[in-house]
Amino acid sequence: MSRMIVTVKRGKKWANILDGNYRSSSTHLTQQDAIEVAKNRAQQKGYEHVIYRKDGTIREVNKYLPLTIQK
């Protein structure tokens, strides 16, 4: 089962939350800033990234394979 990071509205900010956690791994003033940070982490680690709208409905789901470093 792959890990997941979600981008969701929390109060006046947008939060990125790693699955299984209640606390935010990062918070941002705009949804776009939060999405960029979460997308980078999801791509690096091979996570699924779920983006929610303000109203709590799912806007987008992306699944990434982990990046591998070539030597």
C-alpha cells in the first residue's frame, strides 16, 4: 500500500498532511504553494497526492513512482 499526502484547507491556511498523521507537515497561505510542496515530496518519495477543494470535495488525485538516483 502506497503512502499518501493530502492538501486540505485548515482554517485560513492550506495544509499538507502525511497519511496517518493529524498534524500538518507544512502550512501555506495559498493552495498553489501547498500543492507545489506536496507534489515535490510525493514525486521524491513515490506517494499518492490527494488535493481537496475548500468545500472538502476531492479536486485531484495523482500517484507517483519514487524517483531513483542514477550513479
